Amino acid sequence: MENESAAGTVGIAAGGLIEPEMAMALNVHSSPGVYALLLGAGISIASGVKTGWGVVEDIVGKVAAVRDPDNPGARAEAAADPEKWWEANTSEPLGYSALLAAAAPMPASRQGMLAEYFEPEEGQEDSKGPTAAHRAIAQLVKRGSIRVIITTNFDRLTERALQEIGISPQVVSRPEQIKGMKPLAHSQVTVIKLHGDYADLEQRNTVDELEIYPDELQQLLERVLDEYGLIVCGWSADWDKALVRAVEGTRSRRYPLFWSQYGRFSDAARALTAQHGAVVIDGKNADELFTGLVSRVEALDRLTTAPITRDVAVVQLKRALPDPLRRIELFDLVDQAVTQITDRATAEHKPVSSPPGAWADTFGSNVRAYRADSDTLLHLLANGVFHDDGTHDHVWRRTVERLVRLRDITPGAYNDALEKLRHVPALLATWTIGVAAVLSRREELLATTLYHPEWAAPHSGHSRLGPAWTLNPLRVLDTDGLHDMHPAAGGNKYIYPQSNWLKNTLREPFRLVEPSDAAFQEASVRFEFLASMIAMDTGDDFRAFPWAGEFLLDSTWGYDHNGLAATIEAELTDTWPLLRAGAFGGLSRAQKSLAALTEWKAKHGRGW
């Protein structure tokens, strides 16, 4: 019943027309920089970092254990009621400052004592680190949605999350810093630590210490509460009397107050939300609240922001590529291009069945649509992989990982050849990455690109295999369908229509990195050959099938293929880039694979 009465303060969302978290996203998106965050201890719980009072309890327990070493229960007794134990055994009032001054009087010893509570343990860098909520907040700061963060916590998780993405926050943890601070509107983000920083003896933790804030801090707090909207998360309002009074004393709010509550709703919190007609978001922990907010704000971005053109995207990628501070910008650029493909890869846009007699038209329409949807991504991959030094290889591989999943769900009724076309974007991406790697002499990238991600059709019973097998063009693009949509000159048929179509349709994305048609043709043929070698590297004879491309012909486009096998054979040493990167599992298997491909060509191909 407690939560039900709290929900009565929801205000604009109480009628159920808009859910509270959706209302918050709409307001944050429409008013960037207007909302400040008020964060309490609840946001850091998942990190494993103790609250300020938790540190006090623990240190008091340790002092008690040292004071009475023969009593095995001394620590537990003191930690059960630290204030009572401290009052009974010392002449000083219990507080963070007094406790640390007594337990660790010198700065170095104090830092060492506190480090175990706030810094990762040696060899466990992932411990006591920023949570998903902290990182989501950092993303909101990066996009300009949030510029002011008030926190009662004295850990440095918020600062660390911001620094991870290249943002240096203005941090105010002591009253004397306020006079020289940059104006809030001129700072990318200001973190106001109401209770100080963990390494600072000016910490405020006890009930008495939290009763009144210093004048400078009180004035800054009142200014933020008056000028900004407020999103509250992880704060119970139970102990911070000065902060409760400041929120109570705020004049009629200019912007809505959003209050996220997870667990018990205190009387003080209930009174504040009722006073300000707050929008209460109930039952969401900090990670859920802020990651959800980022997702919803980004969804609104996609509705209101005109997509950048393909050529502008390529320019942005080239600028971000060498800059380590823009790695997230590059990631987002490529990831958004993938999202454009996945959003349109539905049965509505790309049917997996067709009326009688319309199969050929549906096939051709789907193939052309997948290619059009992938255009920006293919240009980004061709230019990105070619100019990269390996720093962003995980970004290129992620594109294939996401696109392969387009066939993870089996549709109800489908035509087999049309359903397989859902892997066309993944094939186009893999082929582009592979040719760019060959052109830039980074063939070691193929050792991961063609082996991962592994995939198997749902409910097929087949083992999971990498792109060298699952994205073999013959398994994705139906031969008859390609003949109908892409006939050769004079109405003839291409011997290897998949290979011919891929080279033709992917020539344009490579114009900037390789203007020579002959050099592009040579790189394409070599990639098909290397992909085929990997495809032959399996103990399953059924799966051992090459990418039957034009490299199997004596020549195409005036390029002689007869010497390619001999060239690869001469390269096969322990230092061959693919072997050094882990392909084939060793030299002998690579040689065996080459021999198998040679034998297949002798039986099925033309010339050599």
C-alpha cells in the first residue's frame, strides 16, 4: 500500500497516458542541459563501494578489534551500534573526520586505509568500478543532456565514468572551491559533492554533520534547485536534513521533478514528492533507470534528427579514426549505420514469402533493398578498415555479429531462398571488410573475420560455424535468382553470378581507397581465394565448400588467375599473417587446405 500512495504523486503521468520513465525521457530530450541529477548511495550499490556510514561502521569495528584483541566478538559488537560504542570508549563525538584523524593521523596512512574501500584491489580492475548507471550518466553528459550532478556520495565513480569517455568534470567537494569555480552554464559538467570526497577530512556523515551545510555550499545548492529541473535517484532523504530542507524550500518549480524510488519509500521522500507534485518512477534500480533513459533519448534522436548523408558519415569516420578521444563517436557512427539496416530488415520491408509467380520479382527487390540499406555501412567499412591500424577491429567485427543475428528468429512461413537473403547485409559487410584488409595488407584481420561470429540456423541441428561457412555466397544468394536480376551481356549467364554481383555492387564503396579497377579486382580475387581456403579447413566434408568465385576461372576482367595458387603456396610459412593471427591452427593445416582447394578446382573449376 506504501507504493500505491507514493504513486499518487505522479502528477502528469498519474493518469497512465504516459509512463513516468517515458515522461522523463521526453522532458530531458526536449530540454537538453536543463535537468540536474541528485544521486544518493543507491546508485553505487552495484559497484561494491561502501557508503560513507558503511566505512565509518567498518573502521569502528576494526578499532574495537584492535582495542580488545582477546574478544573475538568485539568488532561485531562495535559495528552493531558504532555511535554507542564510540561514545562509551572515547571522549570524541563519532564522525568521519574524527575517526580518520584518530585511526590514521597522517595523509599517507589515511589514503592507504581508505583505498581498500574505494579503489579496485590489485589484479581485480573490474571491482569497485563505475556501474552501468554511472556510464549511462556519462553518455547523457556527453550528448549535452545533463550538465549538473549533485551527489551525496563521496566515491569517485561518477568522475571515473566521465573520464573513461574523455570528459574532465568540474568537481566541487569543498566550500572554498565554489568561489573560483567556472559558471555552471559554461562547464561541460559540474559534479557537486555535498558530503565531500572520500579522501577529504571535511566529510559530512553523522546526523549532526548533515544538519547544516556551509553557507557557500548551501547557496550553490539552492541556486541549482531553483534554476534546474531535478532527477532524483538512490536518495532516501532519511538522514540528509540540510538537503531535505533545501528541497523543501525550493520555490515553485520551473521544471518537473522526477523521483526514482527502488524499495522502501521513506516518509521524508513521500512528503517532498507530494509537495512538488513529483513524477515518481517506482521499482527501477539505478542501472535500469539511466540505461533506459539513454535508450529512450537516443530513440527520440532518431525521430528528430535527419540522418547524415553517406559522404558526411565517411568524412566524420576519417576524422575520428586516429583520435583516441573520439573512439565512441566512431563506434556510434558505425553502429547507427548497422541499426538502419536492422530496423528495416522486417518481413514488411523484405518479405520472406511471395505470391505464386512473383518469386523472382520478390527476390530481386529484396536483394536490391538490402544493398541500398547497407550503402552507408559499406562505405564506412571500406574506408575504416583500409585506414585503420587495428585499433578499431572490434568495431568492424561487431557489424557482422549484429547483422548475422538477422536470421536468429525463424519466420512462420517462408520461402527458403528469400529467408536466406536476410544474411545479405552480413555477407556484404564481411566481403567489404575482407577486401579492405587485403588492400591495406592487414590480412591477419581475416583470421577473426572469417571464423567469428559462429552461427547456425535455429532448430537446424547443425553445429555453429563462422562466416567462411555460413556466409558462403552460394548459401546466401540463390543462383537462379541472381541470373534473373543480373543477366550477363546478350542474355547469357555468369558462371559464378554471386562472385560477379559482389564485385560489381561493391566496387563503388572502394573508389576512394582504391581507384584502380585492376587493383580492386586483384584484391577481390585474393580475398575469395583466402576465404575459400578457410572454408575448406573443416573435418566435415559436407561443409568443405569454397566460395565458388571468379578466381576459379583462368581470367576475368583481363586478370590472369593461374598464378594465384602458386603465390599463396610460396607465402605459406610460419610467419604468414593469417597463421600468426591464429587461422587454420597451424602451417600443416593451411597447406592441407590449399591442397584441398586445388583438388576441388581440378574437379569442378575451369583451368588453373
